[in-house]
Amino acid sequence: MAQTAMQTSHGLEKIHLEEVVIRIAGNSQDGIQSVGDMLSRLSGRSKRGVITFQTFPSTISGGPSIFQLRVGGHRLKSVGDEADVLVAFYQHSYRDHIKALRKGGLLIYDADHVTPDPDEKRFHHVGVPMTSLTIEAIGGTAKDKGKNLFLMGLLAKLFDLESDKLEEQIKERFDAKGPKVLAPALNAYHAGYAYDISKIGELFQIEKDPIGRAHPQVCMDGNQALAYGAIAAGIRFGAGYPITPWSSVMEILRRELPKFGGTFLQAEDEIASIAMAVGAAYGGTLAMTGSSGPGLSLKSEIISYAVMAEVPILVVDVMRGGPSTGLPTNVEQSDLNLALYAGHGDTPRIVIAPFSVRDVFHSVVEAVQLMQEYNCPAIFLSDYSLATRVETWPEPNLKESFHIYKPDMSPKGPNFLPYKDTPSGISERIIPGVLMLDGNYPTISGLEHNEAGHPDGSSVMHMKMTAKRRRKLQTLREKLPPVSVYGPETGEVLLIGWGSTKGPIEESVDQLRKEGMDISSLHVKYLSPLQRGIDKVMDRFKHVFVVEMNDSGIYGYGQLASLLRAVYANAKIKGINKTDGLPFKVREIVSAVKSKVMQTVHPSV
Amino acid sequence: MSNELSVLGQIPEDILKATRKNLPSDHPTWCPGCGDFSVLNAYFKLNERRGMMKQNITTISGIGCSSRFPYFVNAHGAHFVHGRALSFATGLSISRPDLHVFVFIGDGDAFSIGGNHLTHTARKNVKMTCVIMDNHVYGLTKKQTSPTSPLGFKSKTDPWGAEDMPIHPIKQLVSAGATFVARTHAAMPEHLLQMMERAMDHNGFSVVEVLSECTEFNRGSFDTALARKGGQFRILEEKKNDGTPEDGKRHDVTDEISALRLANEPWPGCFGVFYQIQRPTKNENEAKHAENAMNKGVAASEIDRLQEMFNVMK
Ligand SMILES: Cc1ncc(C[n+]2csc(CCOP(=O)(O)OP(=O)(O)O)c2C)c(N)n1
Ligand code: SF4
Ligand SMILES: [Mg+2]
């Protein structure tokens, strides 16, 4: 089948390479992710920004899967709502994703598998027999494996990408697998690169700005940033149990921690994992565990223990859709309540949620520092979309971010009080091996205890120590920087968000401001304790909407909205929620804000 | 350690070194006659005999009467949560190879709520000693059926007598992969101390099951294993490899099947070391991974090692 191109009524379309959004749709076995990954890495190495989004089927045997990539000249915030280019490998890919293509966009489809709607005039259609050409290039033995590399060659040519650097990456990937794998891979790539794309050239003008010099960039997904951030933070022990989308964090740490003299154990379950981490933390090693929602539920008893015994420990939750097994390969922010409250008794703890891959790295370093300073558990709430998206970001300065933790082993006492009721609430813990000069040694304990660590369940002691454990978090609250507003400090509408929705929320603010709305946003990074000043900011706006990827709940408010309403008793706080398992699109927020503002102004509408 | 101490000047011996005098802390809250006292005494003696520095003794427990243990030992320790003491001790032992961690737990802790952890600590062969103070009942929560309660045992949760098949500690432990498994009786202090000492010497996961009578809720339960109560405390005979004909009949502690056969004898069975083998500990394996990783031409400083990892991601 030859290539087909249908001209729309418009003239020459433009695609800016500096802002292009490419969506590749196929099945999970097609290696779409590795193409996406290599393209992202290339853009990163070319000092362009890149941000990606991908979906995987939750079953191993495969199913539809996509990779979306946004390449940009400046710092990108979200993966982009609409694609400029859609690549469809199958009829179902075409059917399910054509609506993601912008009007006038370019559809490249595998002509061996896809027949586009002949009446569809909104897009430019270019068919390329990718399957048959790949088989031809490879020599007909490998079925259509390699189609992904053929496509990468085609895109390299189309966008005039640095082909030598892409070839380098193919070699990096396949060299270890031997020439039998590497040669066909390169053949498939070259075949794609050699394919005549002049037809596309007649339709589109690819605009490419000169690349400015920038800070060196690194390119990785959120789970990589989390694992390497943990290493930089000084974590040297971890334990976990596999679960999507957390597993790759533990897999990386299993491999990398030994290089730092540390270890990461696969435990028999999530309870054992956190117990091991608390044991290592007691022993004076910075320790972590992690999971996704189902596993965090299991860890809750020992989170309470760590609060009571004042043991610092990092607990990661890479959120997915719940409840229960829920949506294992989708995103949701429905574990906030769990992170804030998992555990019995009064259990103040630190909860931090990162908003980008870069922020994952820096925030995990911060979380670890805080937990050891305040001797309590820190819960780190990442999510599926951060875990799987690849982002380029300025390389961190390790001189600032890298920490080596050395526990205080100096002799203590006499009359040392490991749970001393200080004004800040912070006391100094003791680890095994430390000499107590008066010969009196502490036992760490889940029972209520006195300042020396001896069990004491009297009312007086319980009130005093409950207040001590709470006061630490109040001390931290005083030290956290006050919140800052994106956009003007006063106005009509304030959007509040947390976690990975920061990018789309800020892009929505930009767009709505362009349209004339008086709108700003506020990002809540520290969910426990909350930063100071949120109430003051809310006072300066007429409407407040908390944008969250979770349900609006029995009473009409999502999880952060409920918390803010409880803390600030402010009836202005309303919610914009969704539970489709996908990241917020800018247009979704924009239209929700418009209709909510309308509703509030004219409640009868 | 002694260098460090001399810097501090004169610290009296009796503060540094563990003795039967300076190890007791609070007076135990156990009921009079409770078997657990004897285990505690054996632990004091053991640490004294070994010349342990107090600062290096680390005693971990779960929740239960038996698990009150660390409070009664004036040394470092942790009273953890019900059933998970072994996992806590795993994290501690792997990250602190300089300590020999002791874990004291009850039969509910070990075989019910913590059953999975017991199995997995055993198969990982984490270096530590676990003493199970088995009283065939839930003591702290006042007489419910435990996983080792014999059939017919009347408790608050089995008013008509226990019907669930009791777990056999020794069979369970040997099958799980524990590399040292011994059984003793709290009323036989010499034997108890001997077993704890051999367990401490073992390089790997060593477990001692101690029949420790709950005088409050299960009085007389282990009398059949005591001569002075009209029973018999039979110590199993270990092979001596002395070439004599009678040695052929003695128990080979490295023989798993023979250990299981001995364990299968009817109540009260015999006492001693049922099983002991050597295989790499989790601690050794992890240390080896770290050593290999650090010998593989990685950068000298940790920060440079991480920098190298970032360089690959550019
Ligand atoms: C998660 C949890 N469940 C239940 C309990 C209540 N509990 C405390 S000790 C115990 C059983 C104790 O029996 P055992 O382990 O045999 O110890 P013993 O008191 O007999 O020495 C139970 C059920 C608890 N503390 N925590
Ligand atoms: S209840 Fe039983 S196990 Fe608990 S202290 Fe009393 S005698 Fe010992
Ligand atoms: Mg018991």
C-alpha cells in the first residue's frame, strides 16, 4: 500500500518542534515506551525540556498502551492536552486516540493495520506501511518486532533530530544483547530514517528554534528521581514488597544501595518491610520503606509505633487508583487521608507530596532531613503519573543535596532523657552501642513512657507526652516557609492543589488569565504540618477551588478540601474533583473553573 | 571500644560490663512462679559469662507477657509490636553486624500473628537468636487459645476445648529453614542456659523453644517433662562422631529428616539441639553484595558514585 495524504482546506500547517506534542498509540509489546524514552533522553541531551505521559495495561500479556511526549524550549509544566502528531499502530489505536489529535494535526498510521475514516477532514493523514517495511528491513524473521525503531527513524527524519545520538542510544540499549539483536535494531531504525517523507513536508513546516545554552539536564522518571533522591538523602537501608507503581523504586535501590554500603531487602510483606526499616532506623541507619495504597494500609500499625517510639522513617506511597486493587496502572490522589491518618491513636507525622520529577528528587531529600530532625515518620506521597513520566530537569548540585548520615555514638548521661519534654518537643534519641555513663539504658517502646523511656501509662504522663509528640510538628510548622501564590496575591478565583496537579493547574491559571479571569493558584506541598498563611491567602480571594484527583466524597469535598475546611472552617472552599484515573488536562480545569464560578455567581444555573 | 573508653577516664567496670547484678532493671511484672523469670535469669548469666559490654547488648521483643522482657534488662532494647519483632530485628541485624541481637517472644507472637515473619526470617537465615517463651496460651490477654495450645485445651475462646491442630514449633522451624533449632524447659535452668549459649554461638538464625509455664492460666502444663513432678526430662543424644557402635544410633543434628522424626515423638518429647547446619547468612550475603559493588571500579567517594549515576542519565 502506498502512502496516502489528504489535504485539508487550510494551507501549510506549522508544527513547532519547540512545543510539539507527540502521542504514540499501540500495544504494550510494541516497545512504544522505549521509543518514547529514547526520544525524551535525546531532547534532554539537546538541552530541550521534555515531559512525558504513558499508560500501560495492568496485565502482563499486554493491551493498548500509549506514550505521549511534549518537547519544549522552556520549562514545561504539563504533558499537553492535545497532540500535534498522533502515531497509530492499530485500528483500535486510531479509534481510541484520534480525539486526542488537535484540529489540523498530523496522523501517521501503520498502513498495514489501520484504515482511517475517509470522511475525516479535520486532520492530515499519512499512511506508512510500517509493519511490512520493518519486516523487510530486518529480513523477515522477527515478525514486526522493531516497528518501534522504524518509527523512531521516521520521527528523527521528520523532525530533523540528531540521528547519531539516537543511534548511540540504540547501541547502548542493545549492545549487551549481542549483534544478533543490535544489527536488526539498527536496520529497522535506518529503514525508518530512509523513508521518503516528502509528502509530510508538503503539508507541514517544521519550525526549529536555535537551542539556547542551558544548565546540564538529566532525564529520568519520577521513581528514578525518588530512588536516587533517597540515596542522596543518606538512606542506606530499605525494605519493601512489590506493587505497581512502587516496585521500580525498590528495584533501583536493591541494585544501587550496595554501592553505598547499604542494602534494600525484599520482605515477605508490607508489614515486615516497615518493621525492618524501623529496626534499621533504631540501629542508627537512615531507613525507608514504601508501597502503593494497599501496602500503606498494611503499614499503619507500625507508623503509629514509629510516632510513639519517635523513630525516624521514610514511608513512600506511590499512589494509584483505589480502593483495593482498584486501578493499578492509573493515577489518583485518593490516599491523602491514608497518609495523614493511617495509624491508631494520635499520630502526628510529616506528609510531603512532590509535584514534578525534579521536585521528587529534592523533596525526598528534604523529607529525610526533616524526619531525622523531628524523629518521626515522614510519608512521601508520589503518584502513578510522576512515577512513570520521564522529565528532563536541571542536574542537581550534589554538593548541596548529598548527605552522609552519621549517628551520634557519643556516650550519654548521666541521667540522660531520650524523650525529654523540651519546649520544641524534639528530644535526642539513643541507638544501640551508645554508652550510658550512669549504666542506665533506655528501651524504646510502644507503651506510653516517661522521659527516660520507662512505661508509664498515667493520665499525667500520657497528656504530657501526647503533647510533646504533637508539639514537634507545631515547631516544624513554624519553620516551614509560608505558602506562596502563583499569580497575583489577591483576586477573584484561587485554585488550590497538591502533588502532581501543580503543572496543569498553573497552565490553567495562565490560560484563564489570558481570557481575562482574575485567577491565581496556591500549591500545598507540605500536607502535614500545613504551611502557615493558607488562611490569609484564601481571605484575599472570592472563590476557592481545591483541584484534586479524588472523589468529592459524601459531603461534597475532596480529601484536601475536607482537610482545609476542617482546619480553617472556611465555607468558601469548594472542590474540583475527578476520578477518571488520568492526569488533569488543562482544558478540564479551565472548563470546570468557568462553570463553578458561574454556579457560585448564579446558583440557579 | 576500650580505647574510646580510656578517653573518658575512669568508668567503673561494673558500669561497663554486664553482670548478674547490674543487668536487672525494673522488677519483672510477671506473676509469681511464671516460667519467664528463669529465662530472664539465664539471659543475665549468659551475658555475664560472655563478658558482654552493656552498651552492646540489644534485646528485642514483641507484645505479650514474655515480651515485657527488654524492660527488665538494663541494656539497649526495643519493645516492638505484636508479632513483628523478628522483622524489626532483621533490619537491625543486617544494618548493625556488630551487634548480636536477641529476640524474646511468646508463642502467639511467634506462630500466630508473626508466623509468616518467623518463616521468612528463618529462610533468610538472618543472624540473631530468637527465644520463644512457649506457654501454650495467650498470657497477657488472659487465657485465649494459642497456636500451640494442645487439642482439648479449655480457654476463654475454646470453652469446649481447642479443636484446631496445634502448631509443632520444632517441625515448623526446621521446615522453614532455621539453621539452629533447640528445645528446652524453663524449669531446667542449666539446660536452658546451655541451649541459649549454643544458640548465641551459632552463626545464623538460631531459635530456642523454651517451655515456660504460665502459672496463672496454664498451671502444671509442662510437669510431664519434669522428673520432680513425676515426669521425665529426656535430653536427646547427639552424635559424638567417636566411632563407637552406640554413636550410630545417636542423633545427627545436620540431618533434617532425623530432626523431624525426633520432633514427631509424642508429648512431652525430648530436649536439646534438634537441628544445626551452616549456610550463608543474610548478613554475609548482603555484606558480599556491598563489597562486590564497591570493588567494581566505582568512584572513591559516595558523592562521586551518585554523580556517575547521574552522568548516565544525561
Ligand atoms: C495487633 C495486635 N493484636 C492483638 C494484640 C493483643 N495481644 C497482646 S499480647 C497477645 C497474645 C500474647 O500471647 P503470646 O504471644 O503467647 O505471649 P504471652 O503473653 O503468652 O507471653 C495479644 C493477642 C496486640 N497487642 N496487638
Ligand atoms: S499471666 Fe502467665 S505468662 Fe503472664 S506473667 Fe502471669 S504466669 Fe507469666
Ligand atoms: Mg503465650
